[in-house]
Amino acid sequence: MRGAATFANSVAVFLVSVTAGLTVAVPVEDSRPISRSQLTSRQETTTPWTGPRYVDYGRCTKDTPSKIYTGCDSEPVTQPLDRKRKVAYWSAYDAVNPDYDDPFDPTLLDDLTHLILFSVNMSAFEDNKPLTWTHSEWKFPTDIFKIARDKGISVSAAFGGWDMDQQYKRMNTSMDGELMGNRIAKFAMDNNLDGIDLDHEYPYENQKDAWIAMIETIKLNAPDKTLSVAVPAVPVYEPAEDAPPKQKVLDGYRAMLKQVEPKIDFINLMTYDMINRDNGGRLASHHSSLEGFQRTIDAYEAMGVEKYKMNLGFANYAKWFSVADDKCDQPGHLGLNCTLATPLTEVNSGAFRFRYLMNFQPEYNRTGEGLQEWNKKWTSFNATIGIEITEKIDATYNSTAMANSAYDDVAELFWTWQSPFAVTESCKALRDTGIGGVMNYGLGQDTVDKVHHDALFKHCVGDWNKGL
Ligand SMILES: *[C@@H]1O[C@H](CO)[C@@H](O)[C@H](O)[C@H]1NC(C)=O
Ligand SMILES: *[C@@H]1O[C@H](CO)[C@@H](O)[C@H](O)[C@H]1NC(C)=O
Ligand SMILES: *[C@@H]1O[C@H](CO)[C@@H](O)[C@H](O)[C@H]1NC(C)=O
Ligand SMILES: *[C@@H]1O[C@H](CO)[C@@H](O)[C@H](O)[C@H]1NC(C)=O
Ligand SMILES: *[C@@H]1O[C@H](CO)[C@@H](O)[C@H](O)[C@H]1NC(C)=O
Ligand SMILES: *[C@@H]1O[C@H](CO)[C@@H](O)[C@H](O)[C@H]1NC(C)=O
């Protein structure tokens, strides 16, 4: 109880500091790149943490390195704050596929400023033990940190992730947040990470105190680590008033992001999955589109996030959904606005990584034939040129949405994705609006010819930092 009371006092101090920080904030409508001096003056206004101190620091020593991979084999990399960010996640899920018996292709990292390894096992939190990396069979090259850092790339670990964030779901007090923050900081220090990326999908409103405490504790115990947060896009459909809390993906952030924003270096907008399984019975729409990007940027700006802290996210996969019987009788629309099936489940909807057959599940029988047919088409089209080629497979590029869709009338499936052309166009449309960077989810999910990767990192933002 004593700890909790002390903490309440420190929260009050923090609130004051936020107010002070905002007085020198760059106006949100200012779309020019932010200068280093602006950043510095802004940071200096942050009042130092005066709350409880934690002594459970981790250390990067020869004795502690993980047997799997660790940053202890190389020197930390800090990216300048005024440099545009090119961020990519690399998920352990994409390291277990048999396809990955090939050695990792280090050229994939060439255009990045930040790599985020998505491979922390948070289960140990339950047993009050330090966090660990996932099993050794979920493997990255053991020298992944060194490979990336030799290219000047800052390496973070993602804490959480879809279905890997159960431990966050149980935190609802400041004390819970302190415990979590302490674990995360310790892991980051032990492994000599450059940064910490929080992937809680997604906080509820009643987790506000826990979240604020978590962030404060991380900044206290791992002060030099870059701190980033992965946040959801604004969905195509606002959740119903009586929807379960898990569908109200933005409510938690709306409740507390403004308060923690000054402590966060950047946020990764997960600007995809804007239509998903919660949308059964609604109309088919693009899961990633220009209007969705803009809507999401606007929403986070309204929550107090400065534009230069936002990285616009691009997914290396298509989403597919069954449409309801007899609800797609509009020829020429190629599925857009068709009514989606209810309920949408793992059997009649899903994600399809661009990487050939990577996510193919032959047991999905209801649509199996259609999917197999689609796979053949997918892998035979020339992804480099988007529009022309997709016409051949009865798909369409929508130049307003800057997104692609297709309708498979045999399997009654709506498909939505961004072709390389769509990626470049939508990225270019938003590149100079003052956003701080782009993010890709994720490495290892792209087509073998890596055209989506290049569309983003070479064709759109390749020359972003020239002249800075
Ligand atoms: C995560 O850690 C728990 C023990 O805390 C273990 O049982 C589980 O197998 C681990 N999972 C992975 C994917 O490493
Ligand atoms: C916090 O979680 C516990 C256990 O799940 C629950 O009993 C309690 O009501 C929650 N408190 C708040 C403030 O949501
Ligand atoms: C889809 O619905 C939207 C909103 O009702 C409408 O503006 C648009 O024209 C429709 N598009 C198609 C292709 O039916
Ligand atoms: C799924 O398809 C396979 C191959 O066509 C068939 O053997 C199997 O019986 C089907 N399963 C169901 C549940 O329909
Ligand atoms: C794909 O299109 C590009 C651009 O037109 C062309 O250079 C390339 O040769 C094509 N690839 C294949 C496999 O047809
Ligand atoms: C293109 O996308 C926009 C925005 O989602 C939508 O309103 C419009 O109906 C689409 N056009 C066609 C021809 O599908």
C-alpha cells in the first residue's frame, strides 16, 4: 500500500511535466522536418522522474548472454532523432517456416534504420521470473544484432504482439505496471538492446494507471533505450457501443496516450487490418488504404502524438474474407461493398503472406479450392507493376484508396491488399506531410522477389534523408 501511495504522488509530478512539455511543442500543422534543436529543447522540459527507484537493473555481461541471440556481441547504435525512420519488424513466426532453412538474407536490412525483433517470450512473467527470448528453434541468426548494427541499424525487441501479450492483459494497477516495466527494462539491459517496442494489443481504459507506471518504470531503469509503441489503426467501422472491450481498440490509448507521449520516441501505426473478423455482416472494404492511413494519422494527432513520431505501417500480406451468400451481386465491383459472412472465423477468413504459400492452410476446406486457384494466380502475376498485371487476374487497383482488391466468385472470397504500386503511391502521398517514418510488418513475409519491401524502402523513402 505504501508503494502505491508513493506512486500516486509521482504521477502528479509527471502530469505537470507533460503540461510544461506541451508549451514548447511544435505546432501539429507544421509539416516541415523537425530540427534537432527543437527536439532538444522539448526533451529538456521533461521533469526528471522522482518516484520510487528500482535496483533490479540488468547488465550485459559475458555471463548473462542468451544462448540464442543477444546484443552483448556488439556496440549499441543510436539513431539521430531528426532522421526519418525506416523500421521493420521481424517476427519469430516467420523464422520457423521450412522456407527459412535458407540462411537469412542480410540485404533485406540494407535500407533500414531500425529493426524490431519480435521474439520475446513473456510467459516467465507469470512465474515472477525474468523474461526470455522464445525457444531456440524459433531462430534468428545468433549474430543478428551484430549483422544489423554493422549496418548502422538500431535493434529493438518487441514485447507482446497479437496473442503473445496475455501478460499485459492482466495488468490494471500501477503496481502491475511497475512490475511489467521493470521486467522489460531488465531484459533490455541484460541483452544490450538499443530499443524497447511495446506491443500490447490493446490496452483497455482501466489499464491507464498501469500503463503510465510501466512507461515511467522503463524510462527509469532503461533510460537510454529508444522507446516505441505499436498502436492499432482506426478501423473502417467504429465498434458498436455494446461491443466487447477487445473490439474497442483505441479506447485505452485515447485514455492515456497524451500523458505518456513525451516519454515515447516513436509510435508504429499498424495501418492495416482495418477490416477484420470483428466485421462479420459489414461491407467488404480495404484493410489498408490511403483514407485509412490519413484517418489514423489524424486520430493519433488528436490524441496528442506529434506527427514526426509516427511511422506509417505497411503489411506484407493480403486479407481474405468470405462474403455472405447472395450478397455480392454487383458485377464489376470485384467484391468491394459485398456483405461479409457472419461470423467470420479462422475457416472463412484469414491473412495470406505475400511469401509464396507461406500461410496456406489446405485444411480450410470451405474455400480450399478457391484458395489453391488463387495461389496459382498470385504467384504467377508480376507484382512489380501492380495495375496492368492484376487486371489479368480479375483484380483491381483503386486509385482513390491506393489499394487493390479482388473477388474470387468461385470461392466467394473478397481479397484486399496493397500491391507494390499501391505501397509506393500511398507512401509517397503521405511522405511529406510531416510523418517521421515508415514501418513494415514484416521481414520474411514478402514475395521472393521482395518487391513490396523495395516499393516502400527504395521507391518511396529511399532518398528521404538526403540533404538533412
Ligand atoms: C515460453 O516460456 C514458457 C515458460 O515460461 C515455456 O513454457 C514456453 O514453451 C515458452 N514458449 C516459447 C515459444 O518459447
Ligand atoms: C483488475 O483485475 C482484477 C483481476 O482480474 C479484477 O478483480 C479487478 O476488478 C480489476 N480492477 C480494475 C480497476 O479494473
Ligand atoms: C461502396 O460504398 C461506398 C459507401 O457507401 C460508396 O461511396 C461507394 O461508391 C461504393 N463503391 C462501390 C464500388 O460499390
Ligand atoms: C477436406 O478436403 C480433403 C481433400 O479434398 C478431404 O479429404 C476432406 O474430407 C475434407 N474435409 C472436410 C471436413 O470436408
Ligand atoms: C515484371 O515487370 C517488370 C516491369 O515491367 C519487368 O522488368 C520484369 O521483367 C517482369 N518480370 C516478369 C517475371 O515478367
Ligand atoms: C475506390 O475506393 C473508394 C474509397 O474506398 C470507394 O469509395 C470507391 O467506391 C472505390 N471505387 C471502385 C470503383 O471500387
